Amino acid sequence: MKHFDSLLYALGQLSEYARHYIHGKKQILKLDLTERAAGILSKLISRVVIFIFVIFFILFASLTLAIGLSMYFSSFLAGFGIVSGIYLILIILVIVFRKLLIMRPLIDVILKDINE
């Protein structure tokens, strides 16, 4: 009977150790997922902020170029028309090469961020 009691005691201790181990593993998994989510979110926010600054830079650079060309040609129509033509050419190039210029690099960045 003494062996049976010690066996039951050992099994009770083993189940308690297993419970603590599983709880610890769950905590580690939760912290790991939280860390990955925070990393992805921080990268996303920083990229959005950079994107906004790039948009403002392009906007003001375009206005500067358009006004400069307008002064050079003495015609607002010519200056702003040339800048609009440049954007039209860029739009056509992006549409034609969108897989090469946008889709593949974006997929690569997303997969790299997820697998880090």
C-alpha cells in the first residue's frame, strides 16, 4: 500500500509539473505573438508616416516645378501642363509595369515581415 501511495503522490506531482509547464508554454506563445504583432504594427505605422511625408514632398516638388516652368515659359498653362504630362507618363509606366514595380516587391516585403 505504501508503494501505491508514493506512486499516487508522484503522479500528483507530475501532473502539477505538467500543468505549470503547459501554462508557461502558453504564456511564452502569447508573449511571442504579442511581440510579433507589435513589430508588424510598428513597421506598418512607420511606413504609413514615411508614405505621407513622401506624398507631401512629391506634392510640393511638383508645385515648385510647375511654377518654375510657368515662369520660364511665361505661361501657367505650359508649366502645369508639362508637369501633368510627366505624371501621365508615370501613370502609364506604373500601369504597364505594375507587377514588376509594385506587386512583387510588396509581396516580398510582406512575406519578409511575416517571417521575421
